[in-house]
Amino acid sequence: MLAVTILGNNSAVPAFDRHPTSQVVTLDGQHFLVDCGEGTQIQMMRYKIRRGKISHIFISHLHGDHYFGLVGLLNSFSLLNHQQELHVYGPSPLKEIIEMQMKVADTTLCYSLHFHSITGEAVLVDNEKVEIKCFPTQHRIECYGFVFREKKKPRKLILDAVKENLIPLHFYDKLKEGADFVTSAGEVIRNEWLTTAAPRGRQYAYCADTKYNEAMIPHIQGSDVVYHEATYLDNLRDRAEARFHSTSVQAAEIAKKAEAGRLLLGHFSSKYDQLDEFLTESRAVFPNTDLALEGVSYRV
Amino acid sequence: MLAVTILGNNSAVPAFDRHPTSQVVTLDGQHFLVDCGEGTQIQMMRYKIRRGKISHIFISHLHGDHYFGLVGLLNSFSLLNHQQELHVYGPSPLKEIIEMQMKVADTTLCYSLHFHSITGEAVLVDNEKVEIKCFPTQHRIECYGFVFREKKKPRKLILDAVKENLIPLHFYDKLKEGADFVTSAGEVIRNEWLTTAAPRGRQYAYCADTKYNEAMIPHIQGSDVVYHEATYLDNLRDRAEARFHSTSVQAAEIAKKAEAGRLLLGHFSSKYDQLDEFLTESRAVFPNTDLALEGVSYRV
């Protein structure tokens, strides 16, 4: 099951018990951390995210509210004797920032840390379960969104039909992959008589920080859930534009044009104590909008 | 009034709702931040520390649990339109670490930030209210403690005596500084007939991270309050030694030898859920021991 748990939904300055950006995307027991603002490791404890399950961390850009918690988390992994390899993806200067802080502290991590510099549009992870891509957003500095696409699952056997047609056990995996069966007499038993279609792979798109940017749409098209920042309400469109951020309505317009299933709004400015108005404004354009609330897991 | 408010009392990994090291020393409305572990700005909000009053920040050493919250705090000051000059004192590589992170984020602070590299034993601040010194501790990497000494206050006028002796108003400030008054007839009216002694300036010593180290004692001698780390209980003396940390009993021995008024223990290892035993062990050697508890202000 693909899901996303929100650890921080605020913009730059923490406020009203809202924290800087961080999310955990989970897929069948694997955890992918997306951005890591200051205090992320504390939020992970608060919401019982198992640190040991994190194998990949994606940093969208190098504004502090998206990565100042990273070096502390990497340190803690080591102090907690994390053994798994850890892969960090982010803009290239991140490597030097991390390494410098490790060096002055005379820290040697107890696990293998692999840093992957991201640039442009690329496939970052591609394994049997998931494909993870990055794409550029339009922000004040180099910034990337990420798309998590669950791989198509195997087809499901129709057990009665499989038995009736005397398909040998060793051919079951091939059936799941879609192969027809040919009997020794040369008779073709077509796969669709023996299996049902696999459930469609789900897709989650994280649009990071960005101004209103239709160039992003092809990358996130058809996602089941889109997270889009909404730093401001729509009466501050000018400010959003000037600061390379978006408004509630702009986020909704992107979700609508991308034919998303559901929109999650986050990265709220610290000037807002109450968030209801974000929902009202966004739902007027894209009804299936929700606030990305800290501590809540959203099924994709 | 000199006081210290604890924002974080835990060692490296946050645990049991205890946070990495940070304290605020307050003196007559001025705030001095001592160390700044990850999440310090959130702890400041939690305990209603007014960020705008902070003018000086002291970083003892470059292990992350003592400074990973600094760059986020410096950023937030700017986003909150802090106008006052800010002075940061710490080991020299800190400057480059901060500057690099500001540079990649394309951040220009809205206030003047002055970085002061510390080394050896030195007077860092000396004004009419306070003298602040650093001294080296004995840790795995370069590390400093800090001593805050309240300047001696002016003597207090004995108003009846002042009036009776017809001391002119313009001479009151000189009286407070200790001067005798000489009448036009050449008669000396001695200061001690006209004033009472100023209250003694109080002293707070922050011993940062350190192994048991008697060389520190001359620096903290006679402090009204000493903060000393106690990462471990005394049965883990060997581990403390190996990791350049101290135990409850070692902290108490230092406080006793330094003739401190009171000892505050902090920097507890994440392995300890309960802290009572730290008190028991330390008080057996130095009775006036307390735990440095988060959110609590201790008068010096």
C-alpha cells in the first residue's frame, strides 16, 4: 500500500505547533523520507515512524526549512547503530554541507551513506516495487518535485480456472506476468482466461516549493494524490509570485489540470493561524482537496 | 537578576521528550543563548523566550547536538525581521558552515551578524552589566565552557544620611561609585556613612561537554551556580572516560572542589528514561544538586 504521512506542513518559520516540511512516503514496509526540516527526527518519534525502515531520503531544495534536520538525522542514525545503506538525493551542494559538518565533529558514520546529486528530470529509483522520478519546479533556487509510482503488481490467478486447465505449478509465475499457456498438444490457453488484471500502480506526486507552473503538469499527470504547496491564500497572489510560492487556488488549478485524484495542501505561511480558508478556496476549484495535517497518513 | 532557563538537557539523540543542549542566560532583560541544538527555536517558542532579546549566542563545540539548530534560528531571525545586531561566538569552522548554508539558499540576512571565533581562554564580552569568559574543556573535539559574571552593582544610598549631610544631587552617582564627599569647608564625609555595599555580582558557569577535568576549576571557582554535564551514572565511569563525558559523581566532585553554590546536571544519555538516580548519586557528594529541567528557570 502506498501512503504518505505528514511530519511538517509549515513554511519557513515554525508556528502554531506546525513544523517545517517533511513527509514519509511508505510502500509495503519501505520508508522514503521527503524533505527534512529542522526537528524532523523529533516529529518521527512523535508519530512513531520507524527510523530503521528509512532507506532513501529526497531533499527538494536547499532552503533550510526543507533540510536543516537532515544532518542531525544522519548523525542519530549512526548513534542508534543503523546498519542499512542510506541513499540521499538532493541538489549537489548538499554533499559538501553534510561532509563539512561530519568532518568538524570528527564523525564517522556506522553505515554506508550514498549521496546522489539530482539535476533536471531523472529516474532516481527503479526497482520491482517502485519508480521514483524527480522533475524541476519553479522556485527561487534550484528545486525538485518527486513522483512515486507503484509498479504494476502481478496479475491474479483465477484458481478454479488454473486447476481446471491443469496448469503446472511451475508456470504460475509466468501466468502472473501475463504469459499464455501452451499445452503439450499445442493448445493455447489464453492468459486472460486464467488470471485477472493486476490492480493499477498508484502514483503520488510531491510538488515541493514552486510558483504556479503548468510545465510541471506532464510530470504529475493522473497522480492519485498530489501534494502542492499553498503558502498563501489567494488574495496574496502577488506576494506568492514574487516569492516563487503558490496560493490555495493556484494549487487547485494545477491539480485540476493534472487530473489528480486528490490534492493535499501544505507549506502554509506562519502568518496563518487558522487554515480553513485554504480548504474553502481550493475546493471551489478542485473539490477533492484536503489539508496535509501533521501526524496524519493519507492513503494514495 | 541573573538566571538560566534550560531549553534542552539531553545528549546526542533526542529521547523521552528531552531535547539536545540549549540554555538561555538572562540578565536584566538581556538574553544570551548558550548552545543551540536542533529544535532550539521550537523550544524557545514553547517556553516563551523572546527571540528579539537575544543579542549573543555562544556555541561550545561543533558536535551537532550543540549547534544544529543555529542556522535555522539565524534564518528565522531574518524572516521575523530581527533588527538588532547579533554576535555569535564559537569554534572557527562554524563561520564557514553557516556561510555555506546561507549561500546555497541565496539568503541575505536582514540584520548584522558578527561571528567571533573563540580559542583558548578569553574574555568574550565585557560591558557595564556582565563579563563573559570562555575556557577550554576536555572533550573529544575542541570545546569551551562559559562563565557569566554579573558586574558589581552601584552602592546603595542611605537616603536619610545623604539628606542630613546635604550632599548635592549631582554627587549621587559618585557616591554610588564609592567616592567620599568633601564639603566646601574641607570636611570629609566618608562614603560608608552615606551608602551601603553593593550586592555581590553573581556568577554562572556552563561547563559544556567534558570529561572529569580539574583544570577547569580555577575558571569556575566560587560560581553561584555551575552547570556540569552528567551523561552517565557513575557505574559507567569507564564509558564516560572513553567518550570524554562525565558521570553524576564526577560532576559533583568538580562542583565541590570549585566551591559552587549549586550544581545543575544535564546532557543525560538517551539510555536513561528516569533521572532520579543522577540526583541521588550527585547529592551524596554535593548536596545542593538539581537536575537541569527543560522549561525551568534557575535563579543564579
